[in-house]
Amino acid sequence: MFIEAGRVIQHPRCLNCHPRSDHPTQTDAMRPHLPAVVRGDDGSGDPLLQCSTCHNASNFEGSGTPGNPKWALAPAEMAWQGRSLGEICRQLLDPARSHMTRAELLEHMVRDDLVGWAWHPGGTRTPAPGTQQQFGDLIEAWLETGAQCPA
């Protein structure tokens, strides 16, 4: 089940905010973010240029800037770019790295509107496959059946 969920987890809509460095990426090509920003102490960006400086409440079609009031990088412990699906799976299940219990992980995947943006990215962005509900159902079934991780 997690391999199927990986179609979403390893999609650029997710990987761009789970970068291997302190710099987010953007577009399907996962190119460096412009303007150049870095992770702040709280994970929300450079102290002089917070994510919310450009990422407002909704997508801004004029510039192509994605919107969500909670826009931020995932915690550094949750870097996914360059990792195998098995490594990502083990990160998600480790509360020290994911900062979530399994119940919180399910809530995040199923109801978090920041995650939900991946299916409604606007502009010419490719949405994540399926729907957030389908993804959430898959994550719930995976957790309920033992949360096995691929090798």
C-alpha cells in the first residue's frame, strides 16, 4: 500500500517542500526556488524573507505564486528528496523525525489543507495523482494493516 501512496509522496508537489537541503525547490522539475530562500530556525524561511511574504492565502495567478497561509518547508528531519520510498516510510513512522504520532500523521495526510493543495495547485502545475481522500484512505489502510515499509 505504501508503494501506491508513494506516487503522491514522491510527486514534485510534495518533494518541493521536503527538500534535501535548507532550500525549497519548485516546479515539476524541482528547480531551485526563486527568489532564493533558506530555512529559518522555525522551518518557515529566512528571517528576512518569510514564506508568507510571497505565499498568501490563495494562489496568485499573476505571478504563479502558490498560496496557503500555512506555507512552509517541512522540518529538516523530514527531507525526502533523494531518499528511497522505504527511507521515507521509516521517517514517517519515526515520531522523532516526523514530529507526529500515527494518528497525527493520518490527520495531516487526510485533512491538512496544505497537503491538499497538492491536488489543487492551480496554473499549469501538475496535481498529485488521485485525490486527497483517496490518498488518505490509502494511508489509513496502510496504518491499520501494520504500516509495512518497502525495503
